[in-house]
Amino acid sequence: MELEKKTYDDLFAWARDELISAGIKEKFQLKPLREEASLRKYFRLETPSKSLILVDSASEKDKCKSFNNLSKIFSRGGVNVPSVHFYNKEKGYMLIEDYGDNLYQDILNRSNENKLYDLAFNQLVKLHKTEISGLKYFDKDLALDQVALFEIWFLEKYLSFGLDYSQREKIRNSYEFILSGFFSQPQVTCHFDFESRNLMCLSNGETGILDFQDALIGPIFLDPASLIRDLYQDRDEENERNLLDIYINKALHEGLLDPKTSSDWIFWFDMACIQRQLRILGTLVRLHLRDKKSFRLVDLPKTLEYLITSSSKYKELSDLVILLNKASSLLEKEMERLS
């Protein structure tokens, strides 16, 4: 607690000094915002005349630097992202534009989702078209490292699911099939975590994008997969397809997709979903076991349900589905134990 207070006091003092240097001498209050899966902490800084978001990225200074740089680049490309008003790279502190409280996660429903997704995809195609030199590529090694989290953290460490040699081989074969569809699609600038937790409905009626510091060059359907198979929404396959068509039409109009590849689009989308869901299962458990942040454990059943539904469409993934169904039974017992 003493260390936390010292960090908070330093953060407060830095924000005060930056505001004073900018001629803003009003008293302000800090209010903690939502808990994050990352090590970053967020506060709303309020003065009588202005509101900003104070970000403590002291434990992730590289992410802070990336956010600051990408904010400028995306903004020049017409993407609605928060401006960085003050930035200290040594401390990992930022004061950024406050986009308000109208988070997609809180306001999305069946009556407004078509409109909100249309607005979100307007921003996404701009982001996908933004050229950024030196941006990291989502290569096969990274993709395999991410899906390996599913085995190590979700199956073995959390569910105590011991895999024999034959099962591991079947999983490896499944990975090869998944990644064949993952990397055969066009590669574009991706947000990497384009879900309703990171989208805001702005006062001008447009959509604002948060948490873009992990942007990389990756498969074009990775971001649509993140939003359409968002963990916080329930929708059937027909509704999913309608939302996907909104993105596809915009991507076609912007030249991001070739009409000649239309027979591959659903396959590409599904493989992007599966790769992401495998990663999420491992990441959320690692967050719980290693980082002592358990607030996302409630998302495990929905993630696994999505993964089973997607994988069951492909005979090449039948061995994986058998394993996933066994894991589902174990997870159900674990959720009952925790409730």
C-alpha cells in the first residue's frame, strides 16, 4: 500500500506540474477508471473547466511510447483516436484526450448494433489503410506463441488437463490448418484488440478508438473477428454474417479486399476468430494465475463456446473439437466451484 501511495503521489505531482506549465492552475481531482487486463492504470482528471485521462504506464513504458507515436499517425490518417496532451517517456505517464463514458460495451444492443458497427467499421477501414513504417508483423512464430498459451495456461495449469503425445500432435496439426487460413488473407495495419471495450461513441456521433498501442501488420479479418465475436455480445450466425457484410462492403469499396477472393472470406474470418479465441483463453488464465487479476475469468466459458462453435464447422479441426469439448466439461466444474 505504501508503494502504491508513493506511485500515486508521484503521478499526481507530475500531472499538476504539467498542467501548471501549460497555464492551467485550477485544482483537480483524480477518479480511478476501469480495471484493465494490462498493468496500466487509468484515472479521470477533472478541473472546473477541463477533463483529461491520466495514464500510468510506468510498468509498460514501451506501450506508452507506442500509444504516443501511433496517436499522431492514426490521427493524420483520419482515425478518431485520443490526442496525447502531455507525455513523459521516462516515467511512462500520459495525459490524453477524454472521450467520455459512452463505451460500446455498455450501450450496444440489438436495436443499435447495425448503426454502431457501421460507424466502427468506418474507422476500422481508415485504420487498416494507414501505412506505418517499422510496424511489427504478426508472423507465424508470434501466432504459434499465442496459441501455445491455450495449452500451457488454460489446459495444463488451470484445468490440469494432461496432454499425451498423440493429443499434442493433433493439436499441432489443427494449428497448421488454422494458420493456413490466418496468413493466406491480405495483411493490413491491425488494431489487434478491436472489441467493444475499446470503442467509444463520441459526442459528434462518430466512433472513437482506444488502446491501439499493440497495433501490428496482420490478417485483415483479425479486427472484424474481435468485434463481431465480441465476448460481451450474444448473436446468432445470421446476425454475425450481416455485421460482417457491413465490414466487407466497406473493405471492398476501399480496395482492401479483392472480389475474386470472396469464396475465402468466411474461412478467413473463422480462422482469425479461432486464433484469437485460443490466445484469449490462455491470456485470461495467465492474468489470473500469474498477475493475480481474476476479473476476466467470467469470460472463459463464452470464449470457449465461441471456439467450439467456430471449430466445429471444419472437419480438419474435428480432433481439436473433441479436446475442446472435454475442456468444456472441466471448465464447467471449475466455474461451479468458484460460484
